[in-house]
Amino acid sequence: LKCGTIPIVHDTGGVADPVFNTREETLADQSANGFSFDDFSVVGLERALERGCNLYLHNRQAWEQIVTTAMSQDWSWKRSAREYVALYEQTVARVKETICA
């Protein structure tokens, strides 16, 4: 994502978490950053590829928006680690409050 390569992923698990499927709604709110597909099959993949290619060929402005959105997002391990540390700190603080109360 950071390099501007637009992902096409099967909508499952951790791979799909950072990918916001390109649809009218996600284009409108500028959260679209890739393409996903639910149907785990060759046809499902082909449809996602087709949607990506069609957007690239016929709506370059929307394509550039997706690239810009993807490149502006931080999905690094450093970011994930900071979030986990914050979560652990909150948990420890709550446990301390419970024990000391």
C-alpha cells in the first residue's frame, strides 16, 4: 500500500483487514484503497481484477484517489506494535484499579 501498489485480496483474515474494497461508498468517503472479493474462486479473482482494470482504464481520477489513499495509510508493524503496547498498558491499568479498589 505504501508504495502505491493497489492490492487485490480475498476478503478473509489479516490480509483483508487493511484493504477497503473499492465501491461507490468507499470512493465517496475516500477510504477505498484496493479491491477485495468474497467468492474464493477463479471467477471471484477475475471479477476483482476486472473491476480494478476497468477503473484504471476508464476512471483515472478515481484510480489516483485510491493510490493516494493507499499511500497515505500507515499499516506498518511499528504502528501495530504501538497499538498493542497501548492496549496492554490500558489492561494493566484496569487490573491495577480493580486490585487496589
